[in-house]
Amino acid sequence: MRTVLFPLLLACACTGATERTYEASIYGEKFIEEGIPAAIFSDNWSVTFDKFLISVGGIEVDAQPLGAEDEPYRIFDLAQASDGAGFPILEGTIAAENPLATYVVGPSSDAVAGNATEDDVALMKDGGHSIYVQGTATRGGEAFTFIWGFSTRTIYSSCELAGGTDVQLTIHADHLFYDDLFSENPKVSFDLLAASDDGDGELTIDDLRAVDITTQERYQVGDLTNITDLWSFVEQLTTTLGHINGEGHCTATRTD
């Protein structure tokens, strides 16, 4: 009897995943490094930042951690000059079948310095802050300072990398001054913030809390009916700051 030898068929575990080295960085663009010019504001204010501290972590590509499983959160001061390059965070090699990125802006008691000073890291950790901004708004001869610390925690997910290997967490500071939470075309405005001043030239959290936005024609909140004062409104705006690779969009989910 003739013996027929059949070739051994090896099972293929091909998934279409492509192994790439992804480099993550964070960038606040010119609006944080150089300031937001009056042309951007609907009411001709301009804003400069002395500090723009942010705590970031939980960076993933295709639901896989970039770097070690227990990578610490890192704190950056985006007001420092980067010559348009932003600041490196970490890199990792991942076989990504569906290269969508995720990252988190949130407080962490175990955070370490990115480019921030040790004093600023302590300030963020001790205050439980995810974002801390210090700046000045000016218009003509008017000037107001502000120092605001936020403890919101926002997961930015489904960030489309479009096949690239850059994972730039891009922070849009102008969103902090939007006048509507849900409009597709909100205005960048400062008049209502300026009007909250109690006379000392510094716009404090208490000043903003005292402003009832339910009487405002603008400053709409959609179905977030618990947001009734200007501070809570600005606090919610912090969840809209995160983008990916410039203008790329992510799904933002507040979890604090």
C-alpha cells in the first residue's frame, strides 16, 4: 500500500497586529507656552500662564499599557518653553491591532516629576490636584490674576492615532474659557470671569462660586443640572482640555 505524506499545516495566529514603538509626549501648544491672544477671545481679553501643571498617567495603546504596568503618573509644567516639541513622557513597543490610545488626567499621591520642579510636584500631591493653573488676564488697562487648582479625573479614550507612532497628549488651554459646555461652537470668553472679582484683582475660587450661571443667557450646561455656579462650570471645562496629536479627538469621561 502506498503511503501518502501530507504537509503539516501549522496553525496561524495572525491577527493583523503591527508591532511598533510608540513615543508618548505632552504639549500645551503656543496658547500655554506663549499665551492666548486677544484675537481668540470674543471679548478681547488675553491670557498668559505662569504655571500650567498637569498630572497624567494611564497611557495605553490598543488597551495595552505603554511602559510598565505600574508606571507612575507624571507632573508637567506646560508653561515651560519647548520650542514646539512638547515634553517626552515614555515609550514602549506594542503590537497594536487597533491603535487607539487612552490616557488619564487625574490626581495621584504617587506622582513623580515630568519636567515639573519637586516643589510643584509636592504642591500637586498635597492639594490632590490634577490641573493647577496660575496666570493673568488683561484687556487694555484692566488686569486680573487667577490661581486655580482642580481635582477632576478624566479618562480620554478612543483617541485615534491614524496609524502613526506618536502619542502626543495635546492640551487645549483655550477650552478653559469656553462659554458653553455642549455647544459645537462655544465662544472663548472672559467677561463673566472678570465680573466675579470682589475688588482685589484676583479671581479666586470663592469669587467664581458666588456667580449664579442659571441666570445667564450663555453658559449653558445641558443636562448637567448640578452645575449652577461659575466655578463648577469651569471645573467641568477641565474635562474638555485633552486631545491627541494636535486636533485629534478623544472620548472624555469624568470619573471623580
